[in-house]
Amino acid sequence: MSATKDKWLKYWFLKKYKRLAPYVPKTKMMSKSALWKLVSNYQHVILKPVRGSRGRGIIQVSSLGGNTYALHFENVQIKIHGKENTYKYIQRKIRNTRYMIQRRITRPTIGGCPFDMRVIIQRKEYSSKWKVTAKIAKVAGRGYIVSNNERSKGRLLPVKKAIQKSTIKHLSSQRLQWKMDRVSLRAARRLSVLFPRHRIYGLDVGFDLKGHPWIIEANLYPSMSHFLKVKDRTMYWRIRAYKKSVRT
């Protein structure tokens, strides 16, 4: 398996670094005991394929009490009674695909739809200095849990605007972005130990309702399409310029 696509490897490598551990949600490899332990601890968890991308195959599992569980995938929501029935249903859906279970971060919403951020961090060739070159808020489409723009038919917004329209608008947008940038740069420096020649990362970062940033996922080959879809292409051209940069 290519290490660059292995979400579990990247999660484990970030989580075991003391300075990043508070920003990485609790995650375990999929098993029956791990699933019910995390559901018991957090009530809501996210199941995701170890090698998935673009929000494919993601399932949210929630405990509703009374031995009833809710599953949410794409824009479908179902309720199942009993742990055994719930686990059997999940197994039929995921089959032999390797999955991991992650604590669900309760994200702020805009008009009832959750959002998180895509942050691009890059370094120039022959430089060890990392820089946040682009960031954008991804708002999930109505009825979806994933914020992937195409999969959920969601919206893209400038980060400042998204915060100001959201349920955390009472918090300072400037301070939230500073925290997000700091954590993103720390993650890039950490990942460069694992992938020393790599020069770009795309992090999915979500705030919780208190404004604490969480690294939901790290991508080594992030899509640039987000930054082409907005009217102002400045961030897109900055990413391109960094990609092409040589020794200065």
C-alpha cells in the first residue's frame, strides 16, 4: 500500500507527536469492540475508508439511546435497533474495505449545514520553510455530513465570511484563523519527517463549537478545484507559483 494514501499511517504519525496530539481526534482501526467503545465514549463517530478520498464511503454512527443507532451516509439516514443488527448492516456496506473509526467533531454550522476548512500548506523547492498558501471553507450540502463540494453539492466560502455567518460568529475570526494556521504548519513540519521530499499538503481542519481546531485529515495530493471555483483566483495562482518554484 502506498504510504501517501494511508490515512491510518498519517493519523498515527500526527497523533503520537505530543505537540499535535490535542488537535487530532481519537481514531481506531475498525473492529466491533473499537466501534462500540468509541460510540460509548463520544455518542457520534465517523467511519471512513483507510484509502478513501473525496468523502466516498463515509458513514456516521450515532447512539440514540434505548439500544437504537442512527446511520447517516450520503444524504440517507436510517435507524437500526440493536448493536448486532447495526454492526451487520455496517459490515454489508463496507464489505472487505479497510476502515477506521474517528470521533466525530461537532462542527459549527451555517444555515444548519456543517462546515470545515481546506488548508493548503507548501514549501518552495530547496526550502524548509512552510507557508499556508490557501484556505477555504467547505459547507456541506443540505442533508449531508461530508463537506466535499461535489459529493454533497455544497458551497465554498472565504474562511472569514464562513465564520461570520456561522454558529461561532461570536468568536474572533482572526484568532480562529491564527490557531488554524499554526496547527496546519505544525502538521506539515511533522509530516515532512515521514515524507521528506514532499512540498504540499492539504489539511481538512474543523473547528468545534468552542473554536478549537481539529485535523480531520491530511492529504498529500490535494485537489486544486476548490480554488478554481471561486471568483478570486489569487490563492490558486499562489499554489501554482509555489509548485513551480525553484531555488531563489
